[in-house]
Amino acid sequence: MIFRKKIKDEATGSTSGENAIVNKEVEGLSQGQIVRRRFFRHRAAVFSLGVIIFITIFVFTALDFRLFGIWRIHGWWKWKIDDIPELRFGDCPNDTVGCPTISFRPRFLGGSGFGLGDHPFGQDDIGRDFFSLVMKGTQRSLSVMIVIGVIGGTIGTVIGSISGFYRGKVDAILMRFTDFIITIPAIIIGSVVGYHFGNLGAMFLAFYLGLFAWTGLSRLVRGEFLTLREREFVDAARVAGASNRRIIFKHILPNAVGVIIVSVTLLMSGAILLETALSYIGFGVVEPDVSLGLLINKYQDAFTTRPWLFWFPGLFIISIALSINFIGDGLRDAFDPRQRRRISKKERQDSATARKLAQAND
């Protein structure tokens, strides 16, 4: 009995020591500061955030870009997507043409040193600079991802919050409509939307796709509202005479913002993959516009002879999708109060030493 009690006390002391470490770190911090600290401890999420920021700045500054359709920002890259320089040949392997000029091999290893050259990503069939095409396609894909995320996130949050707060007939009607949309595969909805609206431009396509991208988010927000509406602070707001609108937007919604942010982040990751898939099968962005999926579709036949026309758009798609997923994972851990960081061995030893010293002093 004494041995069992000793083991139980040691386990309880270890757990309480870890809790003390965690509680001491967040003592005196606001909720926003706690979330920010937890997020920046997620190394993969922080690295992914840096990758997304770098890609966004890199591609939007490379070519000429109109901000809000008014201000024209001039890019630093010399070629435009409409320029047709002389097609490179002769020094390409396997008698191919338009090979990439980018070099990573240092001179002391027999290479030409680091450099971009005239056409770092190569040239297409008629000589257009493929680097400028990839930059333009990434601009379009990122814009589509953001528009779908904003529209889908807004609709999903509104429908989910109304359904979860009012319940009853309102909940039944909204959720049956949501279930109906969910039963239709996203690729079919996207194909129909892309077939009818893809020729209107990438932004019109993103707008209509956003109208059908809210279903999963609405279910999550509804579940969160069903839980939060029974809390004490909601009852206190009702007693104080707050209207339903104020309770929803001032009291419940701020407490559900963690679920919303994480879901919207993952929605944006799925949005860029959906746009890529639709453009690949010919129902998304169409020429003369450019997107990453359209580039892969257009040059898929050249994969065996000139694989760089397939590699570079795929590299940007994978980088963006993985980065968004890691950011969403980091945000989920940051907003979830049940997530606890791993206590290091040194921190456990320091806690145990402090506890023994306190017991000795007593």
C-alpha cells in the first residue's frame, strides 16, 4: 500500500509540476498573446507562413500587376507573358529546345555558378518565357484561393451561426439544404460552374466556386454555436437585455473564431487544389488567362521530353497547398485549449528540483 501510494504521489507531483510550468508561461497574458505564442512554437507552421509570404511577394512583384484594378505595379522581371523571344536550342540536352537556364552548381565543381539566366524555367513551344507564365499562373491561383476562402468562409459562418443559434425549424431547413449540397461531389459542381463561367475570367470562376465551398465550415460553426449558446455568459447577456444579433456577433462569434479561422485556412488549401483540378480537365481557367492547373494541362504531353514544363507549376502547387495545411495545423493547436506543448526533460528536472527544495524548506 505504501509503495502504491508513493507511485501515485510521484505521478500526481509530476503532473502538477507540468501544469505549473504551463500555467506560469501564460500567466498575465491575454488570449491573443497565448494563441500567438502557441502558434510561433509550431515550427512547421511558422516555416510554412514564411514560405507563403515569400511566394506571394515574389510572384506579385515579378510581373506587372494592377492593385484593385487601379494602381499599376511594375514588375522586376524583364519578360512578359506575351513576349516571344528567340527560342533557345543547341545547348539543351537530348536535342530538346527551350531548356531552363537556372544554375545551382558552383564553379569549383565545374558548373557555371548560381544564376537565373535569361529563361530560368525554360521556354514553351513558341519561345515564351516559362518563368513569366508560372508567375502569372501563381498570381491567378493565389487570387482564386483567397476569393474562394473569403466568400466560402463568410457564407459558412453566417449559415452555421444562424442555424446553431436559432435551432428548430431554421436549423432543420438550413442543414437539410447544406446536406443536399454536400451530397453532390465538389468536382461535379466545379465542372458545371467552370463550364459556364470559366470563360469569364478567374475572378468570376472563384466567385461562383465560393458560393458552393461553405458546407463543411457551416457544419463546424453550427456545432460550436450549439455548445456556446448554453454557456453562462450567453444567459447573462440575455438577462442584460441584449438582442439576438448582439449575442451572436458580440458574444458567441468571438469565442468561435478559432474554429472559423482554422476551417477557412483548410478551405483555402482545398480551393487551390480544386481550381488546379478544374483547369487541368479543361473546366477551370481558360486561355488567354493563365493558371497553374492550365499550364500543367497544356504541357502534359511534353513531360517525357521537356519535364521542366510540368515540374515548376507542380512545385508551386505543392508548396502552396502544403504550406496552407501546415499553417492550419498550427492554428488548430494554437486555438485549442486542450492542446498542451511537450514539456522538455530539462524543464521536468528543474520543476522536480524546485519541488524538492520547497519540501526541504518546509
